[in-house]
Amino acid sequence: MALKTLIEYIAKSLVDHPDQVDVNEIEGEKTTILELKVAEDDLGKIIGRHGRTAKAMRTVINAAATKESKRAVLEILEGDDRNNSN
């Protein structure tokens, strides 16, 4: 299963606005960076209490990436960075 698909599935299962879940995958030679954006009011659901949900998601993608002899990094982005051009 692709890491991007895995994170999308997990995130959409957790949030109230699954249509606003956006995952951007940046492939490197040994590392894959996954940028996760969700609706602002869903950010707390993704991070969880004391970051437990985010930590669990990172553990799952690292396990999946290890199968492919890669390293995976999950970045949870706050807000919409495309609108912050000022």
C-alpha cells in the first residue's frame, strides 16, 4: 500500500471534513516526506491529546516505509500555506 494512500485513509477516518484532507508526497532517494493538511477545526483530531494520534500515525508509516527500505516523515501542516504569501 502506498504511504500517501495509507495516510489519506487514516486521516479521513479521523476528521469531520474528509473532503478537506490533502496529502502531498515528496519522494526522495531514501526518504519520503508526507505533508498532511486538514481543515483547521480538524487539526486537534489529527494531533490528538499530547500528540498521541500524530505519533501513532508516524509509527504506522515508518513501519510501512521500512518494508520498502525507506524512511518516512509525516509533517502536519497548520492552516493553508498557499494563502500566506504576504
